Amino acid sequence: MGLDSGARPVQLSLFFDILLCMARNVNRENFLVGQPPEMGQGDSDVAGYLQAARAELWRELRDQPLTMAYVPDGSYSYMTSSASEFLCSLTFPGAPRARVVHSQVEELQLLGAGSSVVSCLLEGPVQLGAGSVLQHCHLQGPIRIGPGCLVSGLDTAQCKALRGLDLHDLVLQGHHVQLHGAPGRVFTLVGRLDSWERQGTGTYLNMSWSEFFQKTGVRDWDLWDPDTTPAERCLLSARLFPVLHPLRALGPQDLLWMLDPQEDGGKALRAWRTCWRLSWEQLQPCLDRAATLASRRDLFFHQALGKVRHVLEARQDLSLRPLIRAAVREGCPGPLLATLDHVAAGAGDPGVAARALACVADVLCCMAEGRGGLRSGPAANPGWMRPFSYLECGDLAGGVHALAQERDKWLSRPALLVRAARHYEGAGQILIRQAVMSARQFVSTEPAEQPAPGQWVVAECPARVDFSGGWSDTPPLAYELGGAVLGLAVRVDGRRPIGARARRIPEPELWLAVGPRQDKMALKIVCWSLDDLRDYCQPHAPGALLKATFICAGIVHVGSKLSLREQLLHAFGGGFELHTWSELPHGSGLGTSSILAGAALAAVQRAAGRAVGTEALIHAVLHLEQVLTTGGGWQDQVGGLMPGIKVGRSRAQLPLKVEVEEITVPEGFVQKLSDHLLLVYTGKTRLARNLLQVSPGPGTREGGRWLSWAQILTASLPPHLQDVLRSWYARLPAVVQNAHSLVQHTEECAEAFRQGSLPLLGQCLTSYWEQKKLMAPGCEPLAVRRMMDVLAPHVHGQSLAGAGGGGFLYLLTKEPRQKEALEAVLAKTEGLGNYSVHLVEVDTQGLSLQLLGGETST
């Protein structure tokens, strides 16, 4: 506004004008009359003008709050024209390795100690000496740059000129210029030790002028006009740098010949003299800074796309979120999306492809700029049905291509971008499901004597308590990071609270029942046809888990041309009746649904005349939960189907296989542990059961159309699980570090059990709860935090079961048998809601199967 009004410019000091007026111990009068140190004593007219400017600053800035961050042992470096000082500011002398920032370097071992590479793409053998700096370069080896050099602004077109040279203590830069309106490229070459000052004898290429003249054949009249005084004959005014050749484009070779003039009869010197040359003083006004920044931006994203490919294909734990934000803000999301498509389509590993698709979803949401609605939501729009079908059939390249085609229709506004992101997450869930399905190869059955019709097979299971490592068992962490979870099989109030029973019936039907106890069934369903089973993949559908059990057990095939009646009569001579029950409250956090699935599978398979080992059953539940579309990991079924104290582990590989190790504890420690364990039901709905609305699944008609079950995968995931998957796929550093800590902490917790140390186990519980909160922020309701604070003096450690958010809180008390004492403590605390305290003991039996006599059907 001032300049447009014709006002006189005024020089202001950042410290003594702008910041000083906001300091607390400065008054207006002293501020207005003060003078910055750099002002001379004779500038009286400037002083008056500066006072008016300071008055304006005081009026605008005085009330602004100003805080300062103090950096211990920090220093301030004033930039000078010294190349040596500039190099020092960009390197770490004495550092054992090179610093590489925003760069892709194929052969890192060729970078010297203490060197620095900033925003570069180095392909092939590019050797960089100690203490040298490369900036904004795209180079292709073989190239050798010795110590003490700064090379900036070069690309592949200039690489040929560098080959065969060994540069030392030199500054070689490429510049974008505008010469009489025409864009061009100019190169400058100076020595690191050259002085740009006008005083003194001066040097060029680290040698005196006289030595330079003698070595190259250049004469002083080539560089300066005859009337230039000796005092003005300096590096700044020397016309050294070619800017135009009449016949060809310029390159670094038009200067590099000076380093080692060849016996070429003066050809290089004549070519240099033929060029139109400028001094650095003359060149500066011609520099095209806009073109320079555009070139640097293009190079940055060029190397960044290579980094994206490398990070994804090499499965590196590096976050691409900052790069995604930069690409979107700079208006360059298109090439990034194309690169992610290329990686996903060509990936031989579903984990790599799923992460690439998750990154696409991040790009789309970043493009929406925080608008467009919630990130989590349904993914069942008909437009995405074709790409989903490709992925379901295993055609990854076709699916990625179809996804990209559909995506192009959804880029016009934020709401569409967010909805497209949801569908990309749905596509990722298909790939996760396919990866987890690899566990099916570890599911096997053995023929067993078939129970008589009407004879019940009863499966009973304990609940599970997780002591360490939860979340590491969740796909894709389970097969990308490798999982390790320590869990206990436990009885609650002396009872094994989870069970199922199955028997054959003469009617070719499926009779299903669900209840809170074995003798009390609240929901009864009869399936007469395959249509009655088609909602098996909708977790909220009545009896969905029981229906999925028959499908995963291979008893019923929903895609068969035979009717349900024909299938059952042909294979078994009749139908089945299956009851399941859980005495635990909904959303307990004690692994109920997965353990219940294991019990149901075990009972149904045994009723069908097949025996299933416990380890096979663990993998069968993984398969069932993918069919049911609830996802989830393997810790629940390991904890409840296997007896006692154990560690489950899965390696960072596919196929996904779970291995279980029983932990041996000191004699009598199991009883001691049971005496010190308590469960407190918090009365709060647990976060992990806060499922989203599920969209129609396979076999469900909507508008007369069969929907693909891939379409409901995202919608059926718990929101907190979606958040964890996003954070993991984004490889957010805090989440990656926490995930590694979960696995490591499990081994430490196992050692505490082997020692039989309650205080150490308490520390494990406390640490574990902090890790859970880092993994899923918001999993600790205020009432639960209040309860934990009240109980803290009485316990070695405590944690909410499972993912947190509510359900059961388990405690390791300092004193044995503290149920009544802690009930009294909680009774005195207000605002805790409808809680209850329960006894808990370690179960040493795990899954049990029992054949009973025939009973009248209920």
C-alpha cells in the first residue's frame, strides 16, 4: 500500500524494529526515539522517517503476543560470500556418513563422510568427496566429485562434461537466465577459496590471476575493459562466464577446460573467446528465479516419485505423508497418483499393493483439504463394482487400472474425493483379506467317528486376557511387521463363559440359536434355503457368525447349483443344529467373538465327523472372520482356545502362519497369579464394537442387484481399526516405533512370567496400556481413567482388555484376594457408572470338546 502510494521505502531491522516493539520491558517513547546500531549519526532525515514507521509498527504489533524458544548451545551464522562458509553450513564436518535430504541415491556407499546431498537424483556410480555438497542435481554416473566442492543446478545433459574429471575445491553451478527476453542456461565455475572482495590481489580457481593467465592463455583484456582500473579488476567484474555461443548450446565444458588445458592448439580458448561472456555482476540481474524454482520443484518431485517406488517396493518403514502433502500443495498430484498406480499394479505382494492403494486414498483426502465429510464410511457405490470384481478375481493389474479410470470421475469436488478415498480403502481391504486367506493352507481336518444323530457335541472355552503385544497380530501388521502377543486363558467367576454345541438332525435344514447361556437361547433362526444364508458376511445380520461357520467348515456351499436341502441330504443325510452362547457382556474386550467362532467351528466339524487340531482351528478362525468381514487378528483365538499362559507369534511374511509357545512359570505361580488377578467391568461400550453401518453384502439384493461382498469390507471395519490401518500404511513414525515396541515388549513380558515376578508384570501392564493408547487415541474414556486413578494405589498394574474404550479392566493387585476390598474402594467413588468386580483365574485346559447323549431339540 505504501509503495503504491509513492511512499519512500524505509529500511527496518527485524530485531531492533519489528521484534523490539513487542518486548514487555519497552515503552513507546524509548522505542520511537531509539536508533538501530546500523544507522549512521548523520542520517537525521532518515531518523524522522523511521520514527513515523516505528509508530506504525507500535500501533499494529504492540498487542501481539510474542514468545521465544531458546535453543541451548545454538549459534547464529551470518551468511557471507565465502564458499567455504557456505559449505560448512550445509555439511557436518567429522560426521561418519553423508547427509541425504529429499534425494534418491542409488549408491549411497560412494558418498564421502560429512558430505551433503540435497534434493538430488543420483543414478549409477556418483562419487562425492568428503565435505562436498550436491544441490538440485540430476546426475548419471560414472562421475567423481572430490572433496570441498559445491555442485548445484546440473542435470543429465551436463553429465558428459563431468566424466573423467576429478574436481577439488570448486563451485560449479547451473543457472536459469533471461537474456533480452529469451530463456537460457548459464554455468559458472569458481574456486572454493576464491575471494569476491574488491580489495587485494584476487584469485580464480584457487590460483592467483597471473598463474591463471599463464596456465590457460587467457589475458586480462579478455576479462576487463582497458579503462578498468587495477582496483576494479576483481572476480566480481571479470567477464569469465559464457552466456551465448553463436553455433551451439553452452555447457560446463566451456569453463571446465580451464582446470586442465589440453594441447589442442588453443581450440578451447578460441571457443571460449567466441562466446558472449558476462561477469558475475552483470549476470545477476539476468538470473531467472522463477524458472530456477520451477526447475527445482520439478526435480524434487522427479526424485520423490523414485523414492515413492523404492519405499513401497522395498517395504521400508518410511512415511510418505509429507511428500503427499507437498505434491498436493504444489499442484502435482497427478504424477504421484500415476506412480502409485504403477506400483500397485506391478506388485507381486498384496501387502505392497494394499499400501500403495492406501497412499492413493491419502492423496485424495489431501486434495479434499479437510472438506467433504468423514473419512470413514461406506464403500458400496455401484460405480466401483467393476474394479472391485477384478481384485476379487485376482486380477490386480486390471483392478488397479479400473480403479484409476473410476477415480478420474470423482476428482471435481471435496465430497467426491473423500468418497473415492473410502472406496480405495475398500479395495485395500480386499487385498488384506486375500493375504489373510493364505492362512487357509494351515487348516486341516482328520476323519473322526461321526456322532449319532441327535447327539450333542459341546465345545467350551475360557475367555482371554492380553498381557502384551495386542495390535501386532492385526493384519496387515501381523504379516508386514510380524506379531507377538502374550495372552492368558482365564475363567471368569469360576466359569468358562464361551461355548457352542452342535448335532445332526434328520431335517435337511440348519437350526441356529444364540443366547447368553447354554440353557437360555434368545435368538432362534431356521435356514431352509441358500437364500437364508446369503447375509453370512454382514456381521450385524442375525446369526451371521453361525451361518459363516457352516460355510467355512465346508458343510454348505452358497455358490453351488444344488439347493441347501440337496447338499445336506447328499453329504450328511440330514441337517444340523448349532447353538452358541457367551456369558460375557457385549463388547467385553475378552476376545468373545473370535473364541466363539473357534468353539462353533470345533463343534460343527466334530458333529460332521471331522476332528480339527487347535492350531488348525486358530487359522480357521482367521479365515472365518475374513468371510464374516469383521477382519481382526489372531490373538483372541490363541488366547482362548490354547490353555494357560502363552505367546503367539506370526512372522513378517506370507502365507500368514501363527505359532504358539507355552510359557513355563515357577511352580505355584499360576495359583498366585490367579489370586492377584481381578476383572472390573466398566459398564462402558467398548470401542472395538462400535462398528459402522454395514452396507449390503454378497447375496443381498439391493434394487434387484447382487452386491459384491468386497463392497462392505471397509464399512464393516471398526472406525478405530480403520484409523490404525491408515496410520500403519502411512508409516507414521510414532505408530511404527510403537508397533515395534509392542513386539519387543511381549518378549520382555514373557521373561517376567518365567521369573514369576508380579511387580515386573505390573510394569508390563502399565507400559502396555500406554502403548494401546498410542495405537488408538481416545480408547480411554474419562470414567475409566477416574476408575484407574482410584485403583492405582492398590495394584501393580492395570489395563483395559483388548482395544480399550470400555469393556473389562483387568488388575494385578498388590495383595491377594482383593475383590471385596476393591469393591469398597470403588463404592466410595462417584461417577463410575454401572461397574462390577469379578474373580478371574488362569485356565489350564483351553478348548474342550464333549459328546453328550441325544436330547430333544430346543
